[in-house]
Amino acid sequence: MKKSVGLRDIGMCLLLSALLMLSVWQSFHSGVFFIFFILLSICEVAIHFRKRVSMECKICGFDPVLYVRSPHLAEKKVKDLLEQKKQSPDFYLAKNNPFAHLPTRSVDKSNLKNNP
């Protein structure tokens, strides 16, 4: 997954801005630089948005960015999605059934103190 704009993206933005310049003004115009930086900004925003969307789990809906901001909202989002999938009988036979592999916390009983 790309983190930011690469050399190929810069070249494509430069080519597209040159084509737009030629189609609008039919010769070299200084507006090409403005168009280039606008296209480059749009490209950067699209790459960050695509990266952000790809972080969310497709199976259970867990979002690590939302978890860092608010763990309770992330928990609510996962619970809501799992509730919604419980209503669909097709999901029980699916390959990626989150109900068959729900994570659980295990307690190491050797570290617990015996308090009567």
C-alpha cells in the first residue's frame, strides 16, 4: 500500500496538466503550474483516503484509527456490525465467519493471588 505520492504519480499529474493546458490555451501558459499542484494535491488526498479505508477489517469491521481515537466507539461499531451479520443466515456458512473465531481474553491463573 502506498504511503504517499510517488514518481509515477508526479509524472502522470504533469502529463495531465500539460494536456489540459494545451486543450485550454493551445500553447504554453503559466496556469499549468497551478493545474499541476491542484492535481498533485488531489492525488495525495486520494492515496491517503484509500490507505485509510483499507485499514478497516472486512470481516468484523474493526477500525484501528477509530480505536486510537475512541476505543468505546470502535467497540460499538464492531458490535453493531456483528449484530447486523447475525441477522443474515448466509453469513454463518461463509468462509470468514467471525462468530467461529471471536477473540477472547484468557486469564493466566498462575499469576493470581489466592485471596480467601
